[in-house]
Amino acid sequence: MTTTSTAAASQRPIRLFRNKAAKIAAIPMILTALVVFMGGTIWTIVFSFTKSRLLPRADFIGLDQYERLWSSSKWMIAIENLIIFGLCSLVFSLVIGFVLAALLDQKIRFENTFRTIMLYPFALSFIVTGLVWQWILNPDFGIQHVVRSAGWESFSFDPLNNQAIVIYGILIAGLWQGTGLIMCLMLAGLRGIDEDIWKAARVDGIPAWKTYIFIVIPMMRPVFVTTLVIIASGIVRLYDLVVAQTSGGPGIASEVPAKYVYDAMFLSQNLGQGFAGSTMMLLAVLIVLIPWAYMEFGGRQRD
Amino acid sequence: MTDVTSLNAPHAVTTRRLDGPSGAKPKRAISPRNVFIYGTLLLVSVYYLLPLYVMIVTSLKGMPEIRLGNIFAPPVEVTFEPWVKAWATACTGLNCDGLSRGFWNSVQITVPSVILSIAIASVNGYALANWRFKGADVFFTILIFGAFIPYQVMLYPIVILLRELGIYGTLWGLILVHTIFGMPILTLLFRNYFTSVPEELFKAARVDGAGFWGIYFKIMLPMSLPIFVVAMIIQITGVWNDFLFGVVYTKPDVYPMTVQLNNIVNSVQGVKEYNVNMAATIITGLVPLIVYFVSGKLFVRGIAAGAVKG
């Protein structure tokens, strides 16, 4: 137990055994990083070039799986849905999150109560979220029914059973669950802005909305970037919500890549397609992640 | 940086906007500005609370009332039968013993997952913060990158891994998976926290001859109880709410609660009992909700620590 301290006190032992306890303690982390994260990722990428169906087989067929993937209509719908959902949820959650945070930052009363109310959906699982919204959007009992029985007979709002707009039905639920988190991150960012900046802007007679747009938001760039990365990595993972709300339906109208991958791997015994699909998902994440990591590391080195 | 307590500023200036150099404005409770702010916030709050309200109301109605009325109306006749049914007799496929089975499975998954992942991550974070060794940062970077890799990429390799270990389809397999995927965020959390502990304390303990574990148990652990609570909050809600890992790595009789809930509500056979479904949904959401409402500010702190400081 005390080997490190005594060793460090007496003389310098061979390098590998220096700081031994810390190295032993880090073994779970090292195994996770190397075996699961790196090993698993590389394994999946390699096997995406094989003919694997029920079981993984090292039978390489080049880019066949990718060709099949991109010519599958299910995958194309999944990608289209992901893009719509992604762009909308990015824009809406950033705007709504920021506006709510700005409102809460006005030194108002009951701030904690409001924040508690806005953040509680984030504590709920996507399954619970999806099932509640499935119920509220139910055409026979939910919003549509209530509005119709209030007198507006021709009112129609049935996103979950309409192929054209089903992804927006999922978006509503997704925003309900996630905007509270974005609001909290933004609020933390706003609180990090020096009060003197507000005073200076006030002295110069700059209206509040202009101060937000031209001074505060540019200053909050790191917060926005971090938030963006969090939202983006969440979007790619979109799966539970779809399963709970529509199971990919009606038809295949609300398929998403994560569901495509799961179905290929565990339901239709088409492992190769699953590997190819998940590799494409990884690629999408890397496109967001690498510029961000580059910026982060650039920032660190300047410190 | 994430100081949430700046509410009680010495002289509560109600407005930040200053319309002219006229000094502090007299406080007025009802100004157009306040009406706008509070009005918007109230409206938003209604939107956020609505689903919770609908869930509760629906779960307390009988089916005839649901068919006739609207989902926003409060129950005329309150009944707890749907709750009892959801807990004890709701059907998923062949089993008809309700959500209780899923609940106990989730408890058996969550408790060891939380303990194990926090134990490992705190020691890791401590090693990274105070006992840095060569190459540690490389592994840590890979670990953090791993947090962003879509789970789908690692799903199948882990199936193989668990099968080799002989724990595929069991609770322990799922516990291991949660421990692995909880590691990046928790390690980051603990590393950041331990880095902020004054180095003099650490050095003094070293001079007194305390070793790696001695300092961890006698100094770091007692000092950092709040961060352990934050980690627990993150992990309990995360594990309890998980669906994907549960459905991939367990078999029907050990399905966690979320998976079972989805099977109950989205099963195609039988008449849909919306009140039972909503009761089941609330019961599943109850554990994270209680954690959330009890922990309050610490929950927010967990989010901020994990996200903003990263």
C-alpha cells in the first residue's frame, strides 16, 4: 500500500514502477480507453468492410456494405430525419435556451422555482418523455380531440400518424426534454459575464437587447461551442425517443440512423449493415468533434 | 464561474436597463417589463408542466371517463386502480406481473453500477489530478473522446466481450457496461474537483508519510463528499433512464424498468388501457424525479460541472 511513498523517499527505482499505486488505480481507465473505446471502434470499422450477417466473419468485400447502405431507402429516410431533427433542435434549443436563460437572469423572483420547472423533464428518460407525448399527441384523445370538441371541427394536428410531419412530433418531445439543460448551461454562461460589462453598456446607453447580441453572446462563445457539441452528440444518439413515440412508424417515416443500426444488428441479422451504419454515425460525430477538439487544444496551449 | 447564488445582490437593482442617467429607479412591482418577463415565464412553465399534469390526471381516471372526456380535465372520480394494475398485473408478452419486476431489476442494476463506477472514477480522477504519470493524459484524452463516440459503434464489440466473459444477458453484464460508459464523465468530474483542492494539503500529507491510498481515504474522500453526491445524481438518473443498453445486453426476465415500460405501453395485443399506461410511465419516472427534486441545486451543479467546465 505504501510502496510509492517509501520508494519515492528512499531512491529512484526503475521508471515503470515509479508511482505504482497510481498506475494500478488507473488500470480500469486504461482498459476502458484502449480495449473498449479504441479497440471496439476499430473492430467495428474493420468489420464494416466484411460480409458479416448473423455472426461477424472476416470475409472482406470492400465497400459493398456502404453501397448497399446508401442505396437503402430506409437509411436515406433515417439520414433525412436526422438532418431535419438535428437542425431544428439545434436552432430551437439554442434560441429557446438562451432566451429563457436571459429572462431568468433579470434578477427575478422565484428564479429557483422557474428553473426547477424547466429542468425537470431533463431528469426523465426518453422513454417516459416519448410515451407522455405519444399520449398528448394521440389524435383520438389528445390535443386534436380537445380542440375539435371545443368547436373547431376541422382542426387537424396528428403528427405521429402523418408520414410527412412525424419527425416534428418527435422534435416537440425532444425539445421539451432537452431545452431545460441548454437553459441551465446558458444561465451559467451569463452568470460568468462580468457585471462591469453591463454597467459599461448602460453608461454608454446601449439598449439591453443590443448588449446581448453584440457584446454578451460573442463573449459567451465557449459556452455556445460546448453546448453545440453536447446537443450535436445527443442528436446522433437519438433512438429511445423514436422507439417510444412511434417505433419508427408510420411505415418507416420516422426511422433514425441509431435505430437502423440496432435493427440491422439485432433484429434482421445483418451485422455488416449495422457496422457500416454505425461507422457513418461515427464519421458524423468526428466532423463536429475534431474542429472542436482542435479549438479546445489551441486554447489550452495559449494559457 | 457557475455561481448561482448571485441572486441576493446587496441593493436589489430591479432593472439592468437604464433609460437615462437618473440613478436608481424607484421599484415598481407592476411595470410593463415585469409583466412581460413573468408572463412569458409563466406561460413557459405551463408548457413544461403540462405533460406531468396530463400524466397524473390520466392515471387517476377510469377508462370510461378517458373515452368520454378530454385529457386535460381533472378526474371526476379518482381511482388508484390503474396504479395498482401497472405495478402488479400489467402484461408484457407472456409475463403478467406488472412493472414491479422491472423496478426490482432496475434497482439491482442501478445500485452496483453507481457504487462501482463512482469508486473507480474517483480513484482514477485522483490519480490523474494528484499522481500524474507519463501517458496518463493520453489515456484520459481517449476516454473523453470515447464519451462522444456513438454507442452504436461499440455495441457489438461489447456483446462479444461480455460473451467471452460469460456475463452476456445477465445483470452483471449490464452493470459492467454502465460502469464503462459512466467512466468518462465521472472521471472528468472527479479530476476537475481534485485538481482544485489546494496542493499544500497534498504536499503536507506526503511529508507526513501518507501514501496514495492513505491520502485518498483520509484527506480527499472526506473533503469531497459534495462531489460524490453530484456523481451519484448523474449516475443514478443516467443508469435508471437507460434504454439502449438494457435492451441490448439483457434478456426479457432481467429487463430494466424502461424497457419493460416500453413493452407494456407499446404492446400491440389487447385493448389499450391508457390510464394504466400513464400510471406505469409515472412510476418509471418517479425515481429520477425524486432524485431531482430532493437534490435541487446539486443536480444543476452536476450538469454545470460536467458540461461547462469540461
